Amino acid sequence: MGKNQAADWQPDSWKQKPVSQQINYGDQEALADAIEELRQLPPLVSAIEVDNLKAQIALAQEGKQFILQGGDCAESFADCNAESISKKVRLMVNLSLLLSQKLKKPISRIGRIAGQYAKPRSQLMETILNESLPSYRGDLVNHIHFSESARTPDPKRMLQGYSYASLTLNYIRSMLESDLDQIYQLEQETENLRNLKQSKKLHQSLRQFQEMAQMFHTFNGSQPISKSLMEFYTSHEALHLHYEQALTRQDNNGQWYNLSTHFPWVGMRTASANSAHIEYLRGISNPVAIKVGPQIEPEQLVSLCKTLNTENESGRLTLIHRFGHQEIAKKLPALIRAIRAANIRVLWCCDPMHGNGRLTSQGIKTRDYADIQSELSQAMLIHAEEGSILGGLHLEMTAEAVMECTGSSYQVAESELNQAYTSLVDPRLNMSQAFELIDNLDNSIQKDSVIRQLKY
């Protein structure tokens, strides 16, 4: 047995626990057939890659590295094409380079990609014009089209999800074996953003980054990609436990790994102490994460951490906090103190997106850039004040020319959201907004430094 793995755990132990966000399949025989077929297929990632990421997360816990996790709220099967995948990878790589420049640290990239096909929902049923159907739960489960046939959960979609994840991973690996020209080029993405609305201006950090990249290639020509840039890890919410179980494999040392992804996490809706999702995560050797919101109490968090990381292993557990800009100062300090008092090793990661959602007067889900920036800045200051290390950032973002989050220098108004809103579930930062958010870390870092000098 490996670390954190009890003799009473098996990949299907979760079935003995309460399952929230349960997916109800009508045809149990078809479900069993799909699970068995998945179980026979090759793993999508390797245990060696998983262990390498765990080592990098351990470094981030010590402040020697930083984790950037980002991508779509929910992936679509339709996005499994060369153009879409390239845009996502280029955004992550380029944004990580800017982040590295700001923090003066190496950055590890974890994409919400190649498996982010299942989504939790607050309401499991959706009603339109007096017709009630199951909510859209992600392409791994059903289809977004509002009809009985589309919304009925279909176990064969798990096999489709595996296929699309495999194709996505293979294309990412081929991209990262090419030259820097293909990775750095953001010309088409920036042009699409400019053309979306002529009055919009891209943030200066994005323009400057592009100019520097173009100048580099003008003088240096094609260059091979460095080893550090070739490292790209995947993550998704471990929501659909039938899928996760089928892709859980045991190595020669008896350790179990979820080999559908490098970095599975669970959200607030499924992170209760006795939940099936926590039961599943406690037995795998991957680095894992839980989302931490305003409802959790310090003693609950400590208990969850001890369940998920029984050996207090470095790099094993990440806490992704998402409170909202109005709640973070009230909630985060007590949690940091409780974790420190219990001497628990975790990576603290800030998700400034999920606590700041709201509905416009037209009923459109959005997030305001100022709220996102405020929560991130507050997180950096709170960790500095508490003598803690903020070692990661979790963003929902896209390289597509969208207007889904309001505000920023790009000046997206509520009235413009319906012009370029393509997210299947939650609103994402566009590329200009994402670069601006990272560029504005300067002010927070300077305040962080002053506080540390005063404190120590």
C-alpha cells in the first residue's frame, strides 16, 4: 500500500457512501457495459507524470514554485479540434510566462482540459415553458439541447468523453514537441478580440507581450521548446465517479492512481466528510484538491484534510478557496490559522471566479472583473498577513473572442454580453482580461512585501 491508502479502500468503495449530484441512468445494463469497456482501455496519463506534478505542487507549498490552473468552465466535445485546443494551450503557456515574470518563480501549468466534461448543478431539473427536464450536466452525461432525448443521461457518452480526452491529450503533446513559433503566436486571437468591437482596447500587457514575442522570433528564428515549457498537466472535477472509477489503475507497488487526469478535484457540493467523492479521492495517489467556500468551518476543513492526506504528505493536497470578494476577509484567516495550528501541509490556491457570480437584469450569468481582481488581491494580502503562502491561481478563462465577464480595461458592459457569450455554463475571462489580471499583480506583490517586512 502507498501513502494515504487504507486497506479498506477500493476504487468502488465510494458506492458505500451518500452520492450527491447523482446521475440517474435508466439503463443499468448499458451503464455496466460502458464502465467495463472503459476499464479495458489504456490510461490517459501516466503515474510518472502524476508523481512529477505532485513534486511540483510540493515546491509550490514552500513558495519555490507557483501553480496556474485554468481553462473552460465546461469543455464541449465539439471543441476537440486543432484550432480550439491550440488556443487553449497557447493562452496557458503565454499567461504562465507573464506570471513567471511577475512572481519571479517557475510556473507549473494545469489545464482544465481533456476531461472537464461533467458539471455539478444547483438545480438537477430545468423548467422551460412548463416543461421540466434533467439539467445539462456536461457532455459526459447529456446534451445541452433542451429536449427529452438530449437531456436523458446516456452512459455511452462516457466512452465518447474518453475518446475526446485522448485525442486532446495527444494533440497537446504534439504541440509541445514543435517549436516556439507555434506556442507563442497569439496574433489571430488578439485580432479576433480587436474585431469583436472596434471601440475595445486590449490591455497593454497583452500588446507588449506580443511585441516582445515577435521581436524575439524576428532576431532568433525558430527555436526548440525548452523542457519546462513542455510540461503541461491536466485537471478536471472528479464528479462522475463511474467514469473516474473505470480509469483508476493499480501500479506494481500496489498504489492506485486515477489515470484519467493528473489532478482531480471536488467542488463544495460534493466535499462533505462522509461523501462518496471524498471517499473516492482518499484512496488514490494523485495530488488532489477540494474547493473551499464560505460555508465550511475551520474544524470541518481540518477533518477533511486529515481524511484526504492521512500521512501529511507534501504535494498531496490543495485547498482552492473561493469565497467572493465580500466574504474572503471574513472567512479565510480563520481557516489558515486552523490549518497551521494542526500542522497540515497544503497548497493554498485562490479561485477568484466562482464566488463572484451574479445574474444581470436580463438573467445572464456574469462576473465582474473588479470583483475578481479584488478577491485575488485580498487573498495575497491575507496570506501575507497570516504568514502563509499563496501558491496557486485557478481561473476560468478562454482565448476565444468572448464577452462574458463585465468590466476591465476591455470595458465589457452588461448590455453587450449577449453579443459574444459562448460558455456552456459559467462566464470566463477573455484573453485581454486574463492578461490584465496577471499584470495587476504588481500592486498586490508590493503591498505583500511591505506587510512581510513589517511583520517579520
